[in-house]
Amino acid sequence: MASPTVANACSVSEPTTLRQDADIESSTSAASTIDIEHVPVNDDPRQWSPARKTTTLCIVSLATMVSALASNIQNPSNSAIEADLHATSSQISWTLAAFLIIQGNFPLIWSAASEIKGRKPVYLVASALFVVGSVALALSNTIEVMIGMRALQAAGSCAAMAISAATLADIYDTHERGSTMGIFFAAPLLGPALGPILGGSLSQALGWRACFYFLLVCSAVVFLSFLILFKDTYRRERSLTYCSALQRLLASKERVRSPNESTIAGNESSKDQTPVKDAEKQLQSPDVPDNISAVTSTPGLDDVKLSFKDINPFPPYFRILSRKNNVLILIANGLIFGFSYSLSYTCSLTLANRYNYDAFSTGLVLLCLGIGSIAGSVIGGRWSDRVLAKMMEANGGKCYAEMRLESSKLAMLWAPLSVIGYAWACEKQANVAVICVMLVLIGFTSIWMYTCTLAYLVDANPGRSCSAVAANSSFRGSMAFVSIMVAVPLQNALGDGGLYSAWAGILVVTELLVILVLRKGESWRKESEEHEFTC
């Protein structure tokens, strides 16, 4: 049975309650009014104090920052690692590629687990893997071990990336998510910005293994933060995984009939084939055996036993991909991140080869990209909430998820232009100050758009926000993997001018995808919801 169709939180004025001890109607009208994000729960995370919410935000932001830091902190040390472990340049590339592909796709496992066991157990297990991977990397003596342990480290670190946005969706309402996502996403942007500087400094002072000892300390702090300070935000009543399993259980109970009713139904099958729904009336009937009461009593979430179908991570992933609006936004986000990784990777090569910069100086220049990205994330998130509030006011206090994308239009004009400016500044070997300005503008505009589209994915998939973010991570990691593998050959063939002029054209296509979802996304979502319910 398909999961119940769920209305977006901002499309309803009064949330409809879904009680554990009440029947769930399987009619379209009932299903369409369920606001799963506002189902009453004990210890509602959205009612927590601002201090508790801020603590949660800080912990998940720290975890994502360390996770992002791990992706590129080794880059300044690659030559030292290659010499010490007698590795080839191809093997060194695989240490980065293995990290990116695992970090992008393993979140599918973590997101499914978090919808069953809760957020906190997943954070703890994943953080423990991160610690183990960092220890093994610091002690590794062969490049093969290093590649394998980078994969393990990625598997542990990516849980924070996968379910942090879902954690924030658990505690913040729709109208607060733009600002919150903007602040939150500044943390994983700060990691890649600081990574080259920290990695270069530690490698020059203490050797390349110091980078991984540093990550070991950071991952241990993250583990202890989740263990001691973090309070789980997950509630089964607000999970579509549990609610669809409960709906199937209720449907199976409705088909159970008492002996007398079965006889009547058999004699009057041509007149009435309606299943018995009034369990209370059955229990009060003197003709119903005592052992029927356990079968016909209305179950709640405590009675739900999840099957492999419920915990399999791929059906939720494919359900996210079954919606056209999701697919287009996922492609757009993947392209933005593929561009970002290609830029940071090739920029470091350009600065080293054409400007003769050392690792530390290269890190300082790349910090400009991080500064612009952080500013774009925070300011873009706040602007997103402001635009959404104005559009809600103009629409009589009602909103739909696509309103969130309206705020991304402000950055769309400037993103391709700043990329073209960077392309030809590098090609003509302009003053490095010009490159720094272009990097700030690129980071600011591209992440402004990404913050809006990420918040949209959460808003457009209520009850499935964790799966949506995991799918986003998969697209992002896969695009980053491809862009890293082809970046240097394309840079050698086309030069920075040709390569990033092409990327500017790809960003224009990305913006057109976002605009298309802004115009058509609401109707696509409604069609998908109707189709899912009838399946």
C-alpha cells in the first residue's frame, strides 16, 4: 500500500492530527489533509526552548564542518604522502575520489537508519566510524590502506551531511528554515575554506600524518557532543516510514471479521461487501469470542513491526526521484557542487603552476571562495525567509514550497558573469587580487542559490526530508566525483578560459532548471501525490 499523501506544512492553515489510537481513513480526502510535520507528539522538538534548539544547531553544524574539512585537508600534503608511501599520482587522486563517492552515496544508508532508530544512534555510530578511520589514516603505511581508510572515514563523516538538514527540519518550522539553513550551511562551507590552510600548516610543521591526528581530535569532540549534549529530534509519528507501515497494519485489521459478520457477509455478499471498521462495537458484542479482541483492537505505532520493505533505503530514494520537481533540483544542486569542487581543485593547480604559490598562500587565496560562500549562505538564507514571508502575506497567509525558489533569482544574473570573469582573469594571468574578488563573487552567488534549493527540497518533501537530503548528497557526491576526474584533462585541453566559460554556460542551464521548477513544480507535486496515493 502506498504511503499517505501528505500536504506541505505551509499549505494548510490548521494541522490535522493523526492519533496513534485512532483509525486512519484511507480515503483521498483524509489522506490529503494529513499534515505529518505537525502531528502532535510528546516532547515536541518544535516547542523546545531557543537554547535547546541553538545547542542542536551548533552540534550538527560542528559535525558537518568537520566532515567537510576532512574532504580536502590532505590536499596540501599530497606530494609528501606520494613520496613517503611510494604512491603514484593516480593513487593519490583515488584517495580524494574514493572519499567523495562514498561521502555522496553512503548517506542513503544513514538516512534510512535514522527513520527507524532515530537521529542520535546514527550520529553516534557514524562518528565512531569517523574516529576509527582517522586513527587508521594517521597510522597507515601503504597507499592501499589509505584509500580504504579514506572510504571508511567518508562513510562515517557523511552521516552528519545526510541527516543534519532533517534534524533541523524536526525542530524548525517552514518559515524559519531559510535563515536556519543559511546559518547551518555556513559550517560545511567553512570546512573546505579552512582545509587547505590547516592542512598546509600542519603538514609543513609536523608532517602529513598530523592532518589526520587533527581530524581524530575533531571527530572525537563531535562524538562526545552527540553523546552528552545532543537530544534526539526524531519522532515516529512524524515519519512516513512508520505511518505507512501503520496504515498497512490498520488496513489488514479492517479485513478481519467476526464469525457472525463473516456468515452474514457470506449470505449477503451481493448486497454488502464493506469490511468491518467499528472495532469497539465488535468487542461489545456477546457473540464475538474473547480471542478476537486482540485481533480487532485498533493498533498504534507501538504495534508496528517494520519489514524489509520499510527499512530498504532504495524505495524512498526512488520515490524522491519519481517526482520531476525533485529530479530537476537535484540535478541543479549536483551541478553547482560539481562546479565548486572543480574550481577549488583546478584553482590550486593554477596558483601553484602559473603564480608559483606555495600550499599556504594557495590556501589563503581559496579562503576567498569560502568567505563568499559563507556570506552567500547566511545572507541568502535570510533573504529566502524574507521573500517567503512577503509572498505568504500577498497570498492570504498561505504558501507552497515553490515560493522558496523565488529568492534565488536575485543571484542568477551574477553567478555566470562572475565565473566568466574568473575564467579570463586566470587565462590572462591577471593580478591575483582580481582572482580573489571573482572567487568571493562566485562563492556568494552560487551558494545563495544552493541554500534556497536545499531548503526547497526539505519543504517539498514533508515526512521524507531525510531521504530528500540523502538523494541530494548522492547527486552532489557523484557530480563532484565526475568533475574531479575530468577537471585536469579539460583544464589542460581548454585552459582556464575555455573550461570556466563552459561552466558558466552549465550554470545558466542550472538556473533555467530552477526557474522551471518555480513555474511548474506545484502542479508536478500535486500530480505525483495523486499518483502515489492511487498506487
